[in-house]
Amino acid sequence: MFSPSEISCLQSIPSSTVLLAIWMIRLSLKNGDCDMIELYKYTHANVIGKWSSAVAKKNWEQMNELRDLYAAEDVEKSEQEIVAEVVGRGNGYIKGLGYGPKPRGKQRNLKKQESSWENQKQKWLLTRARSML
């Protein structure tokens, strides 16, 4: 999967699983051979194969079962779709993968908050004016 020069690059990266996973995703996307199910195992199990949780192991086993099932039935499902089916789609968005919906922008949220505050202010002023009459 990786050439010796790529492996030496891997070893020079800080030993953070997150950074390594991001680097692997970028490299695999560049080469076009990203195995999302194995990446899930890599990010949820340590070197000796101990899982971070029982749920993570169960999810990985279910992903493999679905991959085998779809292969036997000649149903074309990408590994990304299988991972999303088992784990579910999050609110996040992975650039280049389009994994889930993009989170709402800050400007949009701020405008919504401001309009809500304006509505509350107008209701309060209207209530105050009515009480004075």
C-alpha cells in the first residue's frame, strides 16, 4: 500500500493518531485507494489490535459483514456509504470527501440570533406599551 519513502514520511510525522489518519486520508485520496473501513479500524484500535471500545469493534465487524453481503449480492456500495450506514452521518464535513452536510456558517447563525433578539425586543415593547394604556 505504501512505498518505502512514504513509510519514512509516516515515521517522521508526530505520533498523533489524528494527524496520521489525516495524512493517510490525503495520501489515499491522492492515489485513489482509500479504504475507509480499514481506516476506521486504524483510528479505533491500537497497534496490538486492542479496540478503544466494544462499540467500535462491533461497528467495524458490522461494516465488514455489510461489505461482504453487498459483494455477494453484487450491490455497488462504496466503503464510505457503508461506514455512514453503520456509524451514521455526522454534522461535520470532510473536505474532498463530502461525508456529511456542511455545518451552518457563522454569519447565518448570527443573523438568525439577531432576528430572534429583535422579535423578542419588539414583543417586550408591545407588551410594555399595552400595559401603559
